[in-house]
Amino acid sequence: MAKKRIVLAGATGSIGRQTLEAAAAFPDRFEIVALAANRDEAGLRRAAAAWPEAKLCLSGDSSSARAADGIAYHGPEGLLAMIRETEAEMVVNGVAGAAGLAPSLAALESGKDLALANKESVVMGWSLLEATAKRRRGRILPVDSEHAALFQLTERIGLHEVDELIITASGGAFRDRPLAELAYVRPDEAAAHPNWSMGRKISIDSATMANKGLEVIEAARLFGFAPERIKVLVHPQSLVHALVRARDGSLFADASEPDMRLPILAALAWPETLPCPFGRLELGGRTLEFREVEAERYPLLGLAYAALRAGDGATVAYNAADEIAVAAFEAGLVGYLDIARVVERVLAAAFPARLASLEEVLEADRGARRAAEAAIKEIR
């Protein structure tokens, strides 16, 4: 059997590193043929050590002077060119933030399947991704643990049999912190995720539940469900990643240890299922707890539902405003509770319900970022 050839964008991040581990566990099934990182050249070269024939890209470096050193692609356009020019069956997009949308589109436009860990691609540009995937007959395979779980469940049960999607949330670093203390928490505390090993931005988004808000938007679009048919439950153990409620009312759950290599491998292997050395869960002696979401503790989740109902422009604005607000929190310019206040102020403006081109998406994104920066100045 021929190996599946994989392009990996975001190779030095958490998703990238775990993708390399998953691929290395099945050397007879997968081959990494191209690797991209933002600016971490040393990390990129370490990642490439096991795949010496792979093409390399530093997407945050506009210089091309070091092509002779083995890094043939540079800058954002270099990443897109590498995706388009590399013969492969799949692109794993582990790029962080809004910068991940263009690589997602390039992957689908070049006829490759897209294993997607960049939720911003769906939140910002779903209509573009969906149209491109249909036109080029590519498949979008979710890598986020919750959406990968929903994908596995709906593939097995049948999407037409599902009445409700339920996404679980760990509750983040402050799920049990008294509400009165949240005004004084520090960035390092917010970034200390209790269950998952992730980057700082996504860990802070887990604490505020902005990350879960993005996942609700993503689930609605990936699976075609209305907002009122998608629920979030706090599940502190992070063992059940998602559930679906069938039309007869019964619940089906996808559970595993919190190991991202499991959903990554599922996407790499699709449409096959491989015996997996990761994430095997034994339930004996374990307790599973589920809680309703506290609206006062997690206002960003409610704002995400509002943005989803408002349409494309509002979901772009939600993501952009959160990125700016979290960066300001990290820099000490605003407090933790101000993150939600910034997003709420930005969403108070009117945004287009539908964005028909990448240019329109990027313009909405730029406008929301300017509005968020203005809101931060007002709050300070």
C-alpha cells in the first residue's frame, strides 16, 4: 500500500509536534513531504530531522536568501506555494489564528484533503471553504478533539439520525475559582490549562470559553446544525469529548484520554481506522462529571452564539476581537474580565451577514481588529 503523503503547516506548535508523533508511529502508512513553521527555524529543522526529504518553509520570514540551506519557501506566499506545489494527499493545518485561513483554502484548491486544527478557518471563511471543497472534491476532516469526536459519532450513527450535538468543555483554569477573584487573575494563571497541553492563546481561550464559542460556531457549520441544536457542558475530566443525541432521545458519547494524537491519527488515516497506541481509556475507578455552563463565568460563550446567529461578519469579528483582547491581556493592558468586554463592544457594531470572498473576510477581520483596539483604549 502506498504511503499517504502529508504536508504539515504549523509543524513546531502543539498540533504539529503531535502530528509528527502520530505519523512516526506508522512509518509504513504516512510520509511527511513538507513542513512549515512561522519563525522557529531551529524547531523546523528538528522536526525535519526524521523526514530529510521534506520541503521546508518559514512562513513568518520574507527572506529567500537561505534557500541553499534547505529552506526553499519563505513568507505567507511561500507557504501557499509549498502547499500548492507539493504532491500530497493531505494537508494538516495546525497554524494558529486567522493566519490559518489562506493555507486551508490553498489545500482544498490544490485538490488535497484538509485535516483541520485551525478553527478560525471555519469561523472566518466557512462559505469559501465549503464551496472550494465541493468544487475540488476535497474532504475537510476536523482535528479538534470535540469535532473529531462529533465526526466519528455522526459517521457511525448517521447524521440524519442525530437530533442534538453536545460539546464538552473542561472549564479551563478558573472553572472553580470564585467569580469575585476573576478580575485579578494573571495571564500565567489563565494559561495553565488543567487537562490539556496546549499553547498559551488557546489555553487562555479555554479559561474564558472563547475557544468553546469558536467550537460551537465550527460545529454548526461543519455539521449543518442550528445554534439551538448545539449544547455545551462542562466536563472537568476531559474524557468525554462530545456526545450526540439521537432522534429517540438516547445519547452516544465519544470518550478517550485527553491525547490529541488520537484525533490527529483518525484524520490522517481516514477513511480507514488504524489500531491506535494513544488515548486508550479504562473507565474502572473513574468518575465522570457534567455541569451546566455558568453564563456569568463564561460570557464569551453567549457572545459566540449571538455572533453565529448574526452571520459571517459577526463570527469573523468575534474571533478577531478575541485575538486582540487576549494579546492586550497578555501585555498587561487590560484585565481578564475585559476580554469579554472588548468582544462585546466590537459585536455591538453591524457586520455583513455573508462574506462572499477572501477579500471581504479579510476586510471584516481588519475592521474588527481596529474596533477592538479602540475598545481597549477606552477601557484603559
